[in-house]
Amino acid sequence: MSKKSLLVFTGAGISAESGISTFRDSNGLWRNYRFEEVASPAAWHSNPELVMEFYNMRRKQLFEVEPNPGHRALVKLEEKFDVQIVTQNVDDLHERAGSTRVLHLHGELKKARSTRFPNLVYELKHWELKIGDTCEKGAQLRPHIVWFGEEVPEFPKAVAMVQEADIMLIIGTSLNVYPAAGLLNYFRPNLPKYLIDPKAENVGHISGLTVIRKTAGEGAPELVAKLLEERSGY
Ligand code: NAD
């Protein structure tokens, strides 16, 4: 029997229990900044040092944290499902937990790319990226992040993945940041969909959505166990 295709769509909330603050909760790293000052093309043009510093701090933190039970539970799903993760997160905690197929909609903190040759993308082995660090053709490197106001190049790929899915799990996203939040609209009607978020708000209008008001670390292992159990009868 072929495996069902399961799409997991994650946001900052799944990494909260690893110690990375979410955007909406506005604590930790985001508290001292307005996003326009640090996460937009205009910010990069007017104050690249500040933008670098902001992402350096986030990258430094990422080297210090670990995946949590929410990330790890999703790895187990691969035993019985064709799992594709689409994440808004720029951390690499899904990969470090062991998930094999992860699409990053908003870029990756541990990568840098050339400001003049966008196809030149580099893995960063260390947290610090500096003004003066260049690609092999001599152009300044920038964080490999999709900033507010920039196009989301992976969005069409994500839409196709959602359209093919049989089951959708949404974890730890306020569904406020577009176009990512619109992905749910591409999921075929009348198929099972779940949302895990302790403070899920404004989702009453989404028909057929099972809302689990728990943290990812608690809710994901429970839901994963239930889904695996349901499949074990086949
Ligand atoms: P968001 O901050 O807008 O919303 C986070 C959601 O997670 C909220 O609904 C909150 O109730 C929920 N949440 C909080 N703790 C949780 C937990 N323990 N378990 C489950 N859910 C929990 O985040 P978003 O919707 O992802 O959008 C914010 C944008 O900021 C994204 O574009 C993302 O790229 C970026 N961002 C990324 C990271 C990261 O990479 N880890 C962190 C912060 C922000």
C-alpha cells in the first residue's frame, strides 16, 4: 500500500521550546527591533551593519540551541507517511532533528548569499558574517533570508506540495505573514487538517480544521502517535 502524503507547515512556534523566541510573542531577540529596521531591503541599504548584527545574534543563538520533542516527533512520521515539511523558520532544527525533506520558505540563517549573484549561496560554519565578507566574485555577502517586502521564490514549489498532500499539519504559526499563510487555501477540501498552537486565534472560519491548543513539544508527539496508530491497521 502506498504511503499517504503528509504536509507539515511550521512557524516560529515549533522552535519556541528550543529557546528561539517567536516573532509575535515579541520577546527575546525581536523585542529591541522593529522588523523594518532589521529585516527589509531598505534596512540593508540604510544600515547594513545593524542588519548584519541582528542576524549574527540570531545565528549565534542557533548554534547554541537544540531541536525539541516537537521537531523530533515529526521525524517518526516518515516511518508511515511521505512527509514534506514546509517551514517559515530560518533555523535548521527540523534538519538537525532528522527530517529529510524540508523546504525553507523564508531562507536559512546558516547560509549567506551574494548581493550581486543570487545563485551563489554558501553554508556558514560560524555565526559571524561581516561587512567585507564577499562571494568568490568579490561581491558583498548578505544573510540568505527572505526579507519583508521581498519575493518568496520557493512559494510556487510549496503550493504544489500542499496541493498534492492528503493530510496537513500546521504547527506554531500565527498565519499572519503572507504569502506563506495563504498556503492553507491550496489544500484540497474535505481532507484532514490539524493545527497545533496553544494560542490559536481567528481560525474558527477554517472548515474541517482540528485545533489542538497545546505546545508543539506536547501536542506534536501526541498527534504523531495517533496518526501512526491509525496507519498501523493497514
Ligand atoms: P509568529 O511569531 O507570527 O507566530 C508564532 C505562533 O506560534 C503563535 O501563533 C504562537 O501562539 C505559537 N506558539 C508559541 N509558542 C508555541 C509552542 N511552544 N508550540 C506551538 N506554537 C507556539 O510566527 P510565524 O507565523 O512563523 O511568522 C513569523 C515570521 O517570523 C516568519 O516569517 C518566520 O520566518 C520568522 N521567524 C522565524 C523564527 C525561526 O526561524 N525560528 C523565529 C521567529 C520569527
